[in-house]
Amino acid sequence: MKFVSTRGGAPAVGFVEALLGGLAPDGGLYSPDVWPLFTPGDIAEFAGKPYAEVAAHILGAFANHDISRQDLLGACQGAYASFDHPAVTPLRQLAPGAHLLELFHGPSLAFKDVAMQLLARLYEHVLKASGRTLTVVCATSGDTGGAAVEAFAGRANIRIVVLFPEGRISEVQRRFMTTADQSNVRALAVAGDFDDCQAILKALFRDGAFASEVSLTAVNSINFVRIAAQSVYYFVAAVALGAPQRSVSFAVPTGNFGDAFAGWAARRMGLPIERILAATNSNDILARALATGAYGRGALVPTISPAMDIQVASNFERLFFEASDRDGSQTRRAFEDFEQSGAMRLPEQVLSHMRALLAGVSVGEPETVAAMAGAWRAGLGAMDPHTAVALAGAGKAPAGGSAPLVVLSTAHPAKFPEAVAAAIGVRAEPPPVVTRLAGLTERFDHLPADPAAVKAYVRAFVAQ
């Protein structure tokens, strides 16, 4: 298997190159040249297997022989041993036909751990063999940065710089990044929003000389291995609910579209998914695009679900590429125009392809708070605001088929104590890691939303 750029202007690369490269040299995102297909028999065999074994099987279909099956299994076992639940991503029933998929049992209490813990081990394995040292620059809307620091801090052959939007994430999210004292970690508060951080990251990659000089790589969901790793919990959850004999639907809180696209990828690989609901907060570029065909950047609105405060969804480019019959030239023109104008009209055949599986719904702040309060009153416990967006979105969406619905719960409520307390009148009980972080000294720097300033900062860090 090779990996090709969504923009069609970069050479195809192998699994390791896609893993370490992150973004393609032409500005596109890597996708497999051929999607692996799991038969109903293959999927049925996942039932009852440890999560790490299922993950190794699915990732192995992308890795080919670039990483041995034994090494891949070892990386998966090490990654998921760091989770505090034996099922890794347990299902909890909400009501008949409705379930919650808890994705927050990893070290940073967010779904990003599922892929990031594995990514760190794969990086370490590959870099140890080659003797290379890489610089990870990570743009985060809150949870990716914390998961990356938890995964990469102290690891050999890796330097990591996380960019987060100053004042736009919760204190707990910030402390997962800023309390690390390992010498290979730097945290940067950027005077802007997440879209500014993401634009800086892409600008760094577009400067080929700089990227080569500092050995730049990315672990945001622009990295395809993140998508592959996240597709695993769709398989595991669906099999637990009867797949492949019956289909399952999912409601996904989404901002950058990586988690929802991982579900699309699982469907493309043979998992019987009836519907994926992409639930956004007031920053509803994805919901508007799927509803109207107009993909247009709006003014970013701060919300109580800050990890979704995004108006440019990077992984939407991967979906466009697939929906346009993998036309790299069309994808390149569309997204270069979007980068210039902030808007595009989806071609009818592209939109029709997207709507065959995906629906979008926007959830406002009052609806999010009401979902949190309703879950608490129903005895379902405290719920973080991102999960509440998906739950409220599922209630607003048009009635679907008879498939059981799985709502993705993407973060522990203790990461957003103020929002939770305001909604239910009770502060979520903090896990020990949150209490520990509260007592540590923070260490981070401040920079303007300027690629040149970030380049200078990264150069200085690499030179140390």
C-alpha cells in the first residue's frame, strides 16, 4: 500500500513516510491509494478480542510490512496499557437502542489519547532504528496538545512544540500541556484562535526549507495514522452491538472532522454503518456544508465546548477527495480557492456522495447545557459539553433507521469543571491526575499569531 496526496501533486509514499511526514509536500493530506476491505467474517472475528489485537490487525492492513506485525502489536499493547479501563473504550447504555462510547480513559482524559499513545510508540520505534530526531509542531483546540504532551514528553528523538489559542481552552486542558517539565517539550500560547494555530502549522509545512531544516512532522489529525487508529473504536463498538450482522449509527461531536472521518473510513473498510451524525456547536461550518452545500468560513464564536471552536475543518479535504472520486486536481483547486476566499460551493455529485452516509446538525449553547442537565437528572452522570453536543444533536436529527445509536463521549467532564458545574450545579469529581496537575507550576511562552515568529521560536528550540 502507498499513500497519496489529496491534491495529487506529491509522490506516493509508504506507511512510515506518511507517519513521519504528516502533511504532504503539496499541501494535501495523505490517504491510502487503496482502502483495505474487511469481510463480514473478518469483522466477526474481532468479537471478544482485546482492543490492542483489533487495533494491530486494522493498522497492519495499512502498514503492510513497513512495521512488522509483532512490533505493531507490541506498540498497541503498550499504548492501551496506559488506559484506566480494561476495555479501553467501553460502551455504556443510555437507553434502549442508545449507547455512550467512552473515549476518555487515557492519560489526558480525551479521545485523542487513543491515537496519540500509539503514534508516540510508532514514532519511537521508527526513529530508534534510523537514528533520526524529529520536531513535532502540534496545533490544538484543547485536547490534541495535552494528548501529544502526555504521549511524547521525555521520549528519545522527538522534540514537541504545542500551539494553543490563548484564553480559549479550559484550565485543565491547558495544564496538561504547560506543566510538563521534560526538556523536549515547549508550549506556546498564541494570540488568536485555533484556526490561526492551524494556519501557522500549515504555513510551516509549506516552507519546505524550514520543514527540512528542523525535521518537521505533525501529529494533528492531518496525520493519516491518527485516522486509522481512531477507526478502530468504531469497529470495536459496532461488533459489541451485533456487527456485522446488523448496522450501527454514530453521533460524533466534531470540529476538525478527524473523528467523524475515522467513522467514514471504517465504513469504507467494510463496517456496516448506517449513519454518521456530525454534530457541531455554534461554529457550524460542517453542519452548514452538509445541509446546504456551502462550505464557508464564518466568524469563530467562543463556546463551552472549546475543542470544537473551529471554522476550518482540515479533514473535510479528505472527505472531498473521496467524494470527488479521488480527483486530486479538483480537490487542489477547491481547497486552494477556499484558502484564498474562505468559501466554496460543493459540486452536486460530491455533496450527494457525502450525504449518503453523513448528516450534519448544529447545537447551540442552551441546547448543550440542557443535554448536560437532562443526562444528570436521568441518572446518567456528569457529561462534558462536547459529548453533550453530540447527544443534543442526536435528539435534533431527523429520525433514522432501526440501527442502534452510539454517541461518542470524547472527554472526561472534569476537563471542563466550570461548564459542568454551571449546567448541573455540581462539580465533576476530578480524577487524581487533574488534582496533581493543579498543584504543578505551569511553563509556557506567548507569541503572536505569526508564522515567522513561530519559525524563529522553533529554530531556537532545535538549536539548544
